[in-house]
Amino acid sequence: MHQLISVDQALATILEGTATLAARHLPLEEAAGRRLLEPLVARESHPYFASSAMDGYALGSLDRVTRLVGAVAAGETADFTLQPGLSCRIFTGAPVPAGTVAVVPQEETEVLAEQLTCTAPMEAGQHVRPAGEHFSEGDALLPSGRLLTPGDIGLAALLGYSVLKCTPRARVALVATGDELVELDQPLGPAQVRNSNVYAMQAQAQACGAEAWRLPITPDQPEALRAALEKAWDSADAIVTCGGASVGERDYVQSVLRDLGAELHLWKVAMRPGKPLGFGLLRGKPFVALPGNPVSCYVTFELFVRPMLDKLQGGPGQGLDCMQVRLAETIHKKPGLRFFVRCRLSSEGARLAGSQASHLFRSVAESDGLLELPEEIQSLPEGAMARMLLWPWVSASKLRG
């Protein structure tokens, strides 16, 4: 019989039991959102050559009047040197010829035959982009461990990287169990509910950068559950189940996992919602067994599966962002369990987002995150400060109230 453990112990156990996936060399177009596993080093200086920042004229000296001797467009190189007293037509991005001391914009010049007259003051080096201005060959531009952004991908492309060494997307198999479940496009029977949890879980996993897929509904039969878990193990890096994780006579997840030889590291956490939660390894691959109530499933995914997927994909085990908020109302709870209550933010502070019953999912969609209420307290008064875990979609403007 597994002992009831704290939320902190549960998270530590999950992260300790989760190994990061082996690195792969991914095509650049697949690397956004992946964790970089080696520094991104400049293979050459950038710009690779000194170039013009303007459409205008390159000058071989700062003389007001010079003689035009040629032209250079982007993608071309000059086969001449600008001696003092000479100039040439040049376009934005074109390499400046040897001997160039400045570039003057075309609107600050007058041209008559082969004579260029500058009509504004000039300075040495103006409008010339020097070679290596951006970075030099050998510079480390992105550190190992960075979660790659679209801007990082653009930088890697600028450096000529077509592949990057990264952790791949975790492949997550989602298994929903329950005789009461029916698919979304099927009519509801008198004792049925829609198979909604796995759709939320799939979206949550994808928001964590993972690749997730739903297995068909698994009835409350040990043989069916065993077959589903075997199929999930064959193609996934991690397995997440929902339903059947409690201790009822028809809750088979724990017993079937044991029969399959799984190592069960925890089963039951001192929290609400989400007390019946399990974690372990099935032949080396992590699994998390989530409760079947919709809110409990969603909350425990964010609190435990999100950090697990981050660790699996090369991160430190990052969970939801958090902040301290002021309560806009008094909140009561039972002592002994850590509570996570859905709340919304306003200029007045944080208040409950509707009923906190674990089967009423609307409060998740209408909330901004979870207030974390410690085990020992029974109530927090209006005006008290509390820790709030923020849903990833909460905008900065919402946080400013």
C-alpha cells in the first residue's frame, strides 16, 4: 500500500525518475521549441565583408568633388580600388570596394557626367557596415540548454546551420479508461460522459512541446487495459493515463501496471484536487496515472506532467510560472491537504473562479491559474497574499490588472 506523500515529494520523485531523451541532430526547420544541447558558435564573422548601408556612392576620400569610376550592386564585388579623389555608385548591401573611406547617400549628392559632388558634410566611416560588426568567427552566440525561439532559428540560419543538436519532442501516449466514456461524436447514453479528458491532455502536452496522441477508449477490463498499455509502450517515450487510478474495485491501472512489471514510485498525493495520482517506470519509460475527474486530471497534468515533459525534453523540470497575489475574498479549506483552487485575476486581486468541485470543468476555462494553499491552513482572509500558479495563456496585460 503506497503512503500518502506531499506534493513536493511527489514532484521530486517524478523528476528524479525521469531521464532526458537522447540528443538528436534535427533539421533546422524542426528545431524551434527544442532544447539546444551544444553552444551555437559563429562559423564566420558577420557581416562577412564590409558593405554599404545605403544606396549612394562609395568615396575614396572625403573630397567634396570626386570622379565616378564604376558601380557595385548587392551580390557583386568590385574589381577596382578607390584611390583618393575617386568614387563609385553603390547599393545597399553591396561590398564596398577596397579604399572606401565613407558612403554618402544618393540624396546628398549631385552627379554631372562622371563628376560626383557631395552636398552635405561627410565623416570617415559613415554608412559603412564593417566586417564582423555583428559577431566574429568563433563567438558563442547561443548557450547549450537554451529553448530555441523563432529568432534563434533565424540566427542559426544566418550562421549556415542546417541541423542542430537538440532533444527531440517527447512522444506521449494518452490512455483514457472507463466504461462510462463515449467519443465526442457519439450520442450520450443514460450513464455516459464524453471522452473529454484526453483532448485537454493532448492540447496540454502539445503546449509543452511534446507530440501526443490518443489511444481508443479503454474499457474497465484488465485485459483491455493491458493491451492498451503495451501498445502505448511500443511507440511512446512516456505514457499518461486518466481514470482507474483510485482504489475502487474497477480501478485496474495500478494492478495492471504491477502485472506488467512496472516500478511504482508513488500512488496518492496529499492534495486536492488530484489525490489519486501515480508515477513509475514501465520497462524504463515513465508513466503518470492521473485521476478521471476532469478538473483533477487537468490540474495534476499541469503540476506533474508538465515538469516531467520538460525534464524529458532536456529542461530542468520547469512547471507553471508563479507570482504572489492578493486575495479579493476570504478562502476556506480543510487542513491536512494542499489545495489548488481555480481563480481569476482582476484589479481587486484574486478570487475563486466558480465552484471548486472536481467534476465541474468550466472553472478551468474561466480561470487564470491556481491558488496554492498550504496544508496547515484552514482559511486565508481577504487581503492576504498567496502563491498563484499561472496558466500559460495568461497575458501580461492581465497580470498588470
